[in-house]
Amino acid sequence: MDMFLQQLVNALSLGGTYALLALGLAVVFSIMGLINFAHGELMTAAGYGLIFSLLLGVPFALALPAAVVVAILLAVLMERVAFRSVRGASGTTLLLTSFAVSAIIRVLFQNFISARPMAVRIPMALSGTIEIAGLHLGIIQAISILVTIAMLVGLNLFLHRTVLGRAMRAAAEDFAIVRLMGIRANAVVATAFAISGLLAGVAGVLWVAQRGSVDPLMGFLPVLKAFIAAIIGGLGSLSGAVAGGFLLGFTEVFLQAFLPESLLSYRDAFAIILVIAVLLYAPQGLLARRTVVKL
Amino acid sequence: MLLSLNPLPEAILDVRGLKVAYGPVEALKGIDLSVRKGQIVTLLGANGAGKSSTLNAIVGLIGKKAGNILFKGRDVASLSPERIVRMGMTLTPEGRRIFPSLSVDEHLLLGGAAHSSRSSIREVREDMLERFPILRERLHQKAGSLSGGEQQMLAIARSMMSSPELLLMDEPSLGLAPQVVDLIFDLIIGLRDRGLTILLVEQNVSLSLEVADYGYVMANGRIVLSGTADELRNSTEVQGAYLGA
């Protein structure tokens, strides 16, 4: 039983990180039909933001938000420089543009920072465990779960209570009509990118805090997983992305924990089989929605 | 009899030589039309004549076009829809295009997003809810759950939330039951009586000539006929093609 609860915490923590990343992909996709493969670089940027803030002597508690801000700024910059000029273009054009952005940023990281992993000094206070009702919880995992919940609640409030949030939900259904309300298309798109940067930044910081190092390719694998999660949930559906993220996280953690040792190396294969099964049953994803992407 | 001495009201919209092409296909081949303040002007024509393209180009949803679109004396042909809406012109699009998962109230609040203060949004919203009592009853329902007629009223109310001086309406009666069509037309007259200027595209030719002051007939991307509503109603072309006489 203890073992099960322990794994549950692991699954919530990993699934939450996937959920944040998948949500960032979905927010941008729902607005402009772009699958942003440079999303992983936003995570990496947050990691380097953390490292350099600490090197500059910023206290850890302030370096965390600074790292997230780096990811937000990079996301907005990406939109302004690369994606604005191809807005409304075909899905293929958008996809190839995002591959290019991803490759360029990765090379910049490799050449101007370091191709090798750089260590992040995580304060001792965070690397321990706490005991709650006989359970040993990793502090970082506990924080990660709490932060994920806070982000999901915050984003939900933003989308339902503010003009820009409502405009984003409306734009996901019919962008042209949102412009007929006098709402600037550029503001809506820039906000979507800023939110995706925020989510990737937070996920990046949580990821780095667990691994203790940053390297230029760091974002690739988690964002690939997040992309799978977003597909399971139904691409463009925000609640679908969150559901997909948790489903994938749970699957991975429980396969890891309960598969016999001889099958462990097939863990990812089993996870992907599950994804295929879901898509056979619901080709549009679990929480599919109709998307109209017209600018 | 004094009426004849009144000069015609000034034009709020003046379109000159408007051309639009979709790839190699010319949808509009040089449209000239003007809409005078306080009037209802109707744009008639068969499917594919270019009526919707004309409205979409005027309000800025079609970016690539040639010609001049003078709104309140200023050329808006190169402006974005959001700029044009903030200047006081908007469009109630064909097919209603409501946001299915947003509530009725959210539509109204978004529609008023261009207002500078919360209090003026609240004021216009209250005005709309008085004009459309059914929307007050449905205020927190998702728009996707409304009937066709209710969705059309919501689409009009959403447009009116930006307090436009000129409203373009694309097929407001399409697919609605006859008594609902009457309701929508009563509403259009009511809006005009309140000082709103309307450029109306409608399938229902006899009804739209009944409410309109002036009309244009389009065919194959051109204006082929224009005149007062009475002149058009009595013209043999319009009678033959649209009124089934």
C-alpha cells in the first residue's frame, strides 16, 4: 500500500509536468494551429536562466521567477520574430518554421553556452524528504504537485475572468470574429505565447530541480512526451492536454514500478501501445474539440 | 412636402472601385456604392454574386484588395478589422458565428471589449438585455445551446455591444423560421429608428426592400442596378429575377 501511494505521488508529479507542457502546446495550437516544436527550448531557456541568475548571485528564491521570465520573454520573442510573418499559413509551413526555430535556438545554446550539461546547485532544504503519515515525500515532488495545481487554477481563472482570457477561448473557436469585437489579433496571439512560455518555464524549473543539471537538449524528450499527451487528449483541447499529461505520467510511473524486471526496458513501448489503443478508440483524442483556425 | 427640401443625409460609407481576388478568381470587379447616414441600404443578388465578399472587404476581414473604402471620410481600406471596429463600423457575419462554448454574457462582455471603461460596457450590456429579453433569460447558458433565432439575436447584440454607427449584416434571416424572421426585421427597423445606419445583405428580397431606403443589385462581382427601394421593387429586372412576378 505504501509503495502504491509513493508511486501515486511520483505519477502526480511527473504527470503534472507533462500536463503543464502539453497545456502550453495546446494553448498556442488552439489559437493559431501551430504545433510549436520549439517549446522544449523554452524549458531549456528557463534552465539556463536559473543557472545564470544563480551565477550572478541572485538568491535561489528570486532566481526561480527570473528563470520563468526568461522563458516567457523567449516565447514572445519567438512569436514576434518567426511566427508572426507566417500566421495564417498552412499547418506544414507553421510546423517547419517551428522546427527551424527549435534548431537555431539549440545551436545557439550549444555554441554560446555549452554543449555539456551544467550543474545547478539545488539548496539542501529542497533535496530532502518530508514524512507525512508514514510516507516519505520528496520535497521537490511535493512542491511540483502544488505548483502544478496552482498553475492550472490560475490559468482557469485567467481564461474565464479576464477580457483577454475570454478572447483567447473565443479565438480558439473563431479568430476572425474576435477581431470584429475590436480585440487586437496580435495581443491575443502574443498572450497565448506568453502563457505557453510561462507554463514551459515553470515546467523547466521543476524539471531542472529534480535532475540538477541543464543541457541544450534537455527540453526535447519532455516536450515530445507532452506532444503525445496533447494528442491523447485531443490536440487543441486544453482540458484534454491536462488529462493526457496526467494519463501519460501515470502510465509511465506505474509501468516502471510494477513491470517485471525483464520487461522494464520495454516501458516506453508499452506506454506508446496505450496511446495507440486510445487513438483507435477515439481518433480525435479523449476530449476532442472542433477547431476553426482562421485569422 | 417639406421633405423634398431636405438635402440627402451625408454618406457615412463610400466605396470606390473595390476589387477583391481569391487567387486567379476575381470575386469583386470594381464595386462603387455609398451608404447614407441613418438609412438602411440593401445589397441584393444571387448566390456567388459577391455580396459577402463586399461586406468582408469593407470591414477589413479580407486584407488584400484594391480601391477606396471611405468610412466617415477616412480611407480604411488598409486597416485591420480591429481598427475599423474601433472607428464605429462592425459586421454581423453570415451563419451567426457565435462561440458555442462561451456563455451569452461572455459574448456581450467580449463584444464590448473596445469600450474604454467598465461602466460604459455595463451600460450598453444593460441596454442590450432590455432590447433582447430572451438573452437575459439565457445569460449564463452556453451559446451553443441556444436556438437558431436566439443565436442570431445574440450575434446582433454582440455586434451592437461595440456601439457601432454603421452595422453590416450578412444574411441575418438565413435558416430561421418565418415568425423569427419577422422578429429580426422588426429589430432591424428598431435599430435604424434609433439612428443606426445599416448595410444589409439578405436572401429575402421582398422583406429587405420593404425595410430599405436604397438598394444595389450585384451580379458576377459587379453592381448592375441601383435605386431607391421603391424603384427597385418596381423594376422589371428585380421583379423577374427575385420577386417571382
